[in-house]
Amino acid sequence: MEDNKNISQIALEKIKESGIKPISKNIFNLKRVLFWSLVGFSIIIGVISFSSTLSILFYNDWYLYNKLGFGFIIKSLPYFWFIFLLIFAILCEFYYRKTSFGYRHRIVFIIGIYVSLIIVFGSILHLIGMGEKIEQSLFKNVPVYHFVTFDRNEFWSNPREGFISGRIILVDNNMIKIIDQNRNVWVLNIENASVRGRIKMTEGEVIKIIGEIKNNVFIAEEIRPWMGRSSLNCCMAR
């Protein structure tokens, strides 16, 4: 008992000598709220990043591997969101360590919980279409986003390279007309085109086409649905 008292006295003397002042309860509570808020924010950004990543991967044109090679697949991957996920996973672990519970768990446990949360809630956001909406909102409102991610709208607006997309405005036997996102009207010969996926070749349908230009007519080789990418639908509606 006396030893414990001596230890306490020694500790108090050391504190006085060092000039250390105890942190007030209000400041302590504020710091705790701040760090938990930062943990929550990191998880929310992680969920958004994961849902956007899923949407991009789900609608990626994987079949173009046979035509354009592995280089296209590498170029089209969502590196921006991969980096975001990594950054906020690290931040979540860092801020969690600053909370009152941070010392109790190992880094593997913390990262495991973080990954589980973003997979579950990110998948839910993807299923209800929020991942796609978030990505398209960034495309519309954040100009720099165009430079840090692969723009599929731009890729599918290269008729000279054999890739075009747009909304059907006229169907006439083996010929159709489409209007692309730049408001250009194209005449397409679809006589020998193979149609992939669930497409109704009717006015208003949004499609993407692989082919080549001959005599100012785009000869379609393959027609596919736009797969719900809302940005082109918005452009066509103007």
C-alpha cells in the first residue's frame, strides 16, 4: 500500500515538474467525437468508391478484349476509385487508432471490418443504381474527373475508329439513323450486323455499334445495348 502511495507521489511530482496539464473533459469528448466522425467519413467515402467501382466494372466493355487486346482492358479499369479505396482504408485505420477503442484490435481486424462494411453497403448502392449516378454526376460537374478516369462516352464517339453510339431516331428496313451525344446524325447499314443483348431496334433505343465507314454510311458489324449508362441517355434527351 505504501509502495503504491510512493509511486503515485512520484508520478504527481513528475507531472508537476514537466508542467503537464490535464486535458479537460470537454476537449477529450470533442476529440473523441472528431475521430469517430473521421472514421465514419472514411467508411462512407469507401462505400461510395466501392459502389462506383462496381458500376464501372459491371458496365465495362470486356468483350472488346478480342478486338483491342489487353491494353484496352488495362486502360478502362477504374484506377481513380481503386486509389480512393486504398487511401480511405488507410485513413480509417489511422483515425480508428486515435479512438478510445483503437488499441484493442489488430490492424488485420480493423481492415477486415472496413472491407466488410464497404462491400456490403457498396454493393447495395450499386444495386439501386447510386454508384452509376455518382459517377455520372462527377462527369457532369467536376471537369478534372474526365482526366483521371476512362471516358466511355468519348470512346464510343469515334466513328472513324469504328465505334459509335447514339439514340435511334429512324428505322427503315436494313437502315437506321441515330443521333450521337454531339447531336450528329448518322446513317447506319445494319443488314449484316449481329445484335447482342436485349435490344429493340425501335426509335428511342440507345445503342452502341462496332463497324466501319464506307461512302459516308456506317456499316454496322455488331450492335449492343448501352447497358444503362445514364450519361448518354441524358445527352440524347436534350
